[in-house]
Amino acid sequence: MTDAKLEIQMLHDRVMVRVSQDDGERRSSGGIVIPATAQMAKRLHWGEVCGIGNHVRAVSVGDQVLFNPEEQYEFEVQGKAYLVMRERDLHAVATDHTEHGTGLYL
């Protein structure tokens, strides 16, 4: 078998998200350092959409999406971690091509 590179194409309503690597310590708005080991409520994470299936309607490749990382399937390609999920598992989309939104910006 040769070492041919294969293109990944997502199917149906699946979304491929690149996981952000900023899971370390954070700072509060008041400047207090919060260590990564601090117990907090469940946190949603932001990630970048890297691929979409042909039935995905609300997001595009390159959008930032908000999701719960504990309920998703993780896989690795060339040493980088990705998640695969259904479009309905996304909680929010941050994009520059939307017609309506919350009025908040990343």
C-alpha cells in the first residue's frame, strides 16, 4: 500500500471542528488567575469548523462554533486533534456573514 494522502469529506449533517488549545489557566475580568485545575461549572468551548457535510445549513468552513466537548467524538489527523459532531450539537456560531445575532463579538 502506498502513502497516498486522502481528502476527508464529512457526511450528512456532520461537522469537523478543530479544538482550541487554550484550556490552560485563564484570567478573570478582574485580573485573577484561574488555574486549569479549578473546579467550575461545565464549560462550553470554542472551535473552528474545518469541514462540513452536505446537509449542514447553518455553519461554513472557517466559522467559530460553541459546543460541549464532553459529548463529542475526538480523532487525530497528522498529530492535530479534531472533534466530529452533528450540526444540532452546536450551541452558537461566530461568523462575519450572518444576518442576525446577539450583538456580542469575539
